[in-house]
Amino acid sequence: MKDYDALYPQYELERHKGYPTAAHMKLVWELGASPIHRRSFAPLKHMVLDEDGKILGEKKEEEKKTKSAGKGAGRRRKTKK
């Protein structure tokens, strides 16, 4: 995180160690997501972002459900014999 903090000091990454603390998320809401912020992890995966990482709002419930409905579909669990 030290290296990323040097690249993106405005996010205070070294202080928050990459965890979505309230202070860190406030900065992300204000500044948008940087290129290193993982959009596949909550809370960003529930957000609508523009191409520059600016948060435009939260995804609608239907979008959240549609994405999560596809997870695990068609997979079988291994059972012990």
C-alpha cells in the first residue's frame, strides 16, 4: 500500500491499508475510484461508475439481482461418498 499511497496520496491508502473504512469511502465518493480500486469487490461492485471512476450512484436492485443470479448457475457441488 505504501507504493500505491505514493501514486494516489489523496486516498490515504497507507493509513487505511486498502480497507473500506468510512473515511476512505468518503474520499472515494468525493474523488471517484482510482485505477487500483477493485470494482468487483463491495462496495464498488454495487456502484455505477463512469470511465474515469467517478461514482454516479448505486446500482438498482434489479441489476444487483441479475448479476448475482448468474453466480454458481449450472455448477454441481461435490458430495462426499
